[in-house]
Amino acid sequence: MDATTNPPRLLTPEELGAVIKAFRDVRKWSQEQLAEVAGLSSRTVQRVENGKPVAAKARQRLTFSLN
């Protein structure tokens, strides 16, 4: 890595929520459909999309489900 390149950073909960919602919208999935595919409750999907912090395992399940 050269001196002008910034290292990668983690997304904030708000940024992650926006990304999850955008990917879900592209697939035309409801929150309930994403929750079912990810093995989570629809309430957890709502919390993520609203920028609330959730467990790392939940974030991982959502990102793997949308990959």
C-alpha cells in the first residue's frame, strides 16, 4: 500500500443499513423475504436498515444472503 492510499474502513451502522436496503431493493425482496433467506427475524432486518447496531453474526448472515 502506498502512502496516498487510505486503508479500508468498516461501514457505520447507518451506511450498512442503506447498503442492505439498496441490495434488497435491487432484488425486489421484502424485508420478510430477506429475513427468511438469512435465517433472521424481519425485526432484525428492520433494525439494520434503520441504522441500529445488531450482532456481527446477523450482519454476516445478511451480507452472505445478498451476495
